[in-house]
Amino acid sequence: MTVPTRLGTDAPPSSPLTGGHQLPTLFSAGTTTPAAAPRPARRKGLVFGLLGAVGVIAALAITQLSANLGYDGAAAQYDDAAQQATTAKADVRADTADLRGTTDAGGTVLSVENRPLVVTDEVETALTAAVADGTAVASDAEGVLATGIAAVGTKPVWFWELFGAASALEQRGAEVILLTDDLAAVSTDISDARAAITESGLTLLSAAAEAAPGFETAHLSARNDAVIALRNAAASVTAARTMDGSAATAYLSLQEAAARVIATESEELSEKAGPLMDVRLEIEAFARSLAPGVLLDFDWAPTVSGAGDNGSMGGYTTWWWDDPGRATIQLSNSVAEQWPAERSKALVAHEVGHAISVKCQGMYDASTQDSIEKWATAWAISMGFTDDANGVWAYGYPPQNYIDAAAGCR
């Protein structure tokens, strides 16, 4: 059976006939699979995320580096400031020790109770004030020196720690710089205090030493050894250039020597006490006037060299060539009993002729006793003492060349 056909597109049986063409969804020569839709937004987000992470890491790295560099710079500056402060502390510590020594020396001088060689109140007051000021300055210096200088310490790791530590170092560095300034100021104070003590102390010492010659003159009866000790002590004090333990010791020795001068004079005067004391002292002064510059000790006895009784007179002299020239003259009491007779003066002049040999060494032959006695006799004659008690009676008349030589010994 023939089925009639209709040109066109078949439609589903249930669909009404429509006009026009209905195109297929996809033209293809074969079978195809639908393509997946692209996702560009997700890829861009990943890229931006990676870039952001890299930026954060870079920023953190830069921050860490900056923190390290900042800390290292702060640490270096602190180290430099700490080193300067440490050096300054060492200098001030040494200077403070020196100042302590100077104040101790001044205090020792002021603490001497027995001071025969007196100085003016003004001189002593100046040293007292300088020592008090120096003591205060030393105490202030000790306080500054007690300020500690901390070490830099262990370097932190992370930037947030490094920033904080660097800031702390800068603050500590500023404090250390202030400490250095304080140490410089203290150093100046120490120098001024030492100078003041030294000046006032040496002024006091010099005043005491300068008083020694007058003190010696006021105590003529002191023994030679005490007078020599006084002179040596005065020379040591005069030579002092700094106020230290040596200067203080020299001052103590000077005052002790002066005290010894007084003590030996008292002993000598006690030995010479009695009815003849005034005459004895007059004879001693006469002998000293004949030989200025020669230290003379005198001993008195009833008899000397076997003479002194029945109107006789005796004398004996011992002298030392060393410096200063000194001698001890022994005289019998009869010399004082017959004073001021010319014979007494002549005998004393003979003994002084021996004593003054310390100033005339090499001017005569001192190898024989006879020559020694002829010299003393010649010296008495050269001084105008012509009584035979000048040595002529005991030793004979000396040769003229001795008299001429003795005239040049004064």
C-alpha cells in the first residue's frame, strides 16, 4: 500500500503542525561532546594569592633585616659609649685613690699633737679646709664610680624583639654618656681638690722647715746629734714637691727632731746646773762666737786631761771631718772658776782651734799629735790670744807658717 508523504519536517504526532524550520542545536558531521565552560577568576585569585604571600614574606624579610641593622648600630654605639665610660671610670678610680692618699697625708700632718715648730693659724686653717673639701670630693667620686655599666647582652632573634632591644640600648647609651660626663666633672673636681691640698700642705711644711734655723738658734745647748737631725729633717721637708705619705712622714720627723732638740737641751742644762751654770753658758757662747758654723757640744768635769786642780785648767776636743762640721769640747770646772781671765779665754781659744779644723782640712799636717797641737796653738795666736795658756806653755811656740796658715781659717 502506498502511503502518501508530505514534504517537510516530521513533527511529533502530538505536536501541531508549525510553519518554518527548526534548526538542530549543533551542526556537526559526527558525534560531539559539549565543551566545559572556562574558569579565569579562580586562576587569577591563585596568582594574586601567591603574589601577596611573596610580598608579605619580602616585607617581613625587609623588616627583619632592618631590625637587625638597627640593633647592630645601636649595639655598636652603646659599646663605644660603654668603652669610653669604662676608660673614664678607670682614670677616675686611680685619681680618687691618689686624692685619698693626698687627703690622708694632709690629715696626718694636721693630726700631729706635739708641734714645737709652729706655723700661723692662717696656714693651718687653709690646709684643714682643703682636706675637708678633698674628703668630700673623694666621697662624691666613689658614688659616681658605683654606677654600673651593663653589657650589651644576647642579641634577640625576631624583629619585634630587636626593635625593642635597640630602643633599650639607645636609652642605656644615653645614660652611659651622661655617666661619662659626670666622670669628667668629677675628674676636674678631684684635680682641683688635690691641687688645693698640695698647695696648702706644702705651704705648711715649708713654713715649719723655715722655722727650724731660728728654732735651732733658740736652743743653743741642744746636742749636736739632735741639731743635725733637725737640719736633715728640715731639708727633707723642703724637698717635698707633692703632698703624699713621704711628705707627711718627713713632717713628722721634723717635729720629732724639734722635740728632740728641746729634750737634749733640757738634759744638757740639767747637767750644767749649779753655781757655775751661768758662767759655763757664757763660755760656751764665747767659744761658738770664735767658730761660727761649727756645731759645738760642751762637757764639764772637775778635771780634764789630768788638769783642773790647784788652779790648773784642762781641755780636750774631739772633732769630726764630715758634714756638717762638729766637735765636742771638754773643759774643767776651773776654766769657769777663773773666767773671764785671759788665760781662761786663751785655753778656750786653743780648744776651738782644734774644733775649727773641720773647716780647715788640708791646711796643716794632721798626721802627728805634735803638729795638731801646734796648729791649735797657732790658731789661738792668730785670733789674738797671746796668754801662754793658748798652748805655748804646754806645747811650745808654733812655727810662723802655721800661724800664717791659721789666719786663713775662719
